[in-house]
Amino acid sequence: MNYNGITRTLLYNGIRFRSRQILRNDLDLSVVSLALTHRCNSHCVMCNLWKRSQNIPHIQKLELSKKEILGIFSRPLFSHLVELDLTGGEPHLREDFAEIVLELASLKTSFLPRLKSIIITSNGLLADRIISNYRCILTGLKISGIDLVSVNSLDGMNETHDLIRGTKGAFNSVNQTIQGLMEIRKEYNNFFMGLKTTILPQNVNDLEPVLEYALRNNLFHIISPVFFTSGRFENLDKLDKLNLTEKDYHSILKFYRRQEFDSEYYYHQAKILLSCGSKGWCCTAGSNYLFIEFDGQAYPCELTAETVGDLRKQDIDSIWTGAPLKKWRQRAGCLKICSRCCEPGAIRYSAYDEGLSYRKFLMKLGGTDYRKSLVDEGYIKYFS
């Protein structure tokens, strides 16, 4: 699809989304995030997931089984699914992790015909297991037409990363993981690698080395400020200690204004928020996106504590068309948590269906430079 075709599609999508939003109607379910476990082997200063997993007896028994997961995704509703994000906790802690990924990918011939990518987020601490899992998965995906995207957490260099992750040797472990995966990347053209960095008071003035590491190793990068929520990370108790100051946000904005970020839609939206105090995009959470927690609870957004259903008691279709999600669609974007949201995943999955904000960004880039955003940030998969 050429530049004019893409901008026309985004204009149509923007009008369609806003019309359906008024009626509280859904779009096609194109992106799902699935937490495979709540267990975590890191002790991050900004997150309480690992604490919760230690405090709930037999938490592993609460995890959706492989059979349950495959049953959830074996439904016609997922026929428009483009992207599947697998997360945790630490997903590689599951002994059946590679099996789950490959069996989900096998559904492409039946229930997931549009699936283009599987994204896996990891803290990178289990180097040998992660490298082994990826080699197994990539071998199985070789002729599937599905891209595998690896996102490893890196919050600073050396001691800085260890401090933020609360784990001695964390930097050496994730670096070992990345270097090992880079060797595998040479063999597979459907394997993409990147970094996720959470900006905190501890690293706000130390982001340049992380960016240099990403560029040196040809890794995409998602460098975003910490956020606090009663849902998922349950970290509101850390707000006073870890909240970024006005001076910190000024430093972050200066960092985002680097020329390397000009063609990247996430950083474009982050700059709007930090400079204007309000976001410049509309969120499609609950309209084209769903977050499924490790125990089957469904949420319209991974940042909210407001569940819209239980996949152990309801099928996905009844949740998707049910009253709780319709109510959410009416309120989406109006909640306090939404007003200053800069969550990278939400910006990504909203871009295509929200339409107008991404269209405006591409038109600013122009008919020659727009393709860098489409390809490098992975948005092109939504147009095919």
C-alpha cells in the first residue's frame, strides 16, 4: 500500500472508531496481551508483581494451563488478531513456555489467520533458558509467516540496572541473553530484538548509554517514564519515592528531542504529553485490545484494576460483547489514569484503528520518510 492509500485508510479508521465509540461498539479484536504467569525472578524497585507472587500460596496452580490458553484462542473472534503479546511476571519461568508459543502459532491455519507477530517481554535473567526457548520457537516458526519479537528489559548500564532490578548480576545476565540472541538473529529474518527501559529517578540522567547500547547492537528501543497504577503492577505505594519531578521530565523531554527519535511515533506522542501536559492520541483499549491476566481475568487495559470478565467462567465472545466492556468503552479516555497515559503498548495498538493521530504524524513525516515509521516500528503489519 502506498502513502496515499495508507493515509486514506487511517482517515477511514479514525472516522469509524469515533462513530463506534459513541455507540460503545467494538472494533475487530486485533491485539491481545496475555500474562502467562505472575511469578517473577526479578525484584524491581518500581513493581510489586514479584512480591504478590511470593505472598499468594501455590500461585503457580492459578495459572491458565496450556489447554485453557489454546481453548481461549480457538474462537472465531480472534480471526482478526494481528499481534499477540506474551508477558508475565517472567514468562520464561513456565516450563511449557516454548510449547505454548508454538501451539498458539499453529492456530494461524485455523483461528488466527491474520496473526503477524508474537511479542515476548522478558527481564532477560534466565539467559540459557531464554536462548534455548527462542531457538526452539524460531525453528518452529520458520515457515509460519509469523515474526517473533523479543523485548528485554534494560534500565541502565552495570550497577544502575542491578539497582533498579533489585538483583545482583542482572545487567550481566541480560547482556548475556542479548548477545546470545543476536547470534540467533543472524539465522532468522523473522526475528526482531529490542529493549524496554523504565525511566526512574535513579536513571533519568543516565539514558544516553542505554540508547548507545541499543543503537550499537541494532536493537529497537522503548524508553518510557515509570507509571503507577492500582492494577497489574499494584505500585501506588511507591509513588512518593519514585515519582519523577518536573526537572526530571524536563530532562526526559530534552532526551526525546534527539534527531534519532523524529521518525518514531511513540516518542512523538511522548513529546506532546511532556511539552503540553495532555496526550495527543486516542486510546482504543477495550475496542480493539484486551489484556488477559495469568488467572483468566480479562481487562480492557493492563493499567486498570477494573475486570470485565473471567475466561474460566465465560467465553471470550460474551466478554467482548458484554455490558462491562460496553460501559468501559463509553468511559475510555475519560478516566484519571487515562489523562496522562504514555504507555508504549497502548500507543502502538491504538495507532492503526484510532487513525487520525497516526495519520497526522505520517503526514508530518511526508511521502518519502513515512515508511521508516511503518517498517521500523512494525505498523506495516496492520495494513496487510
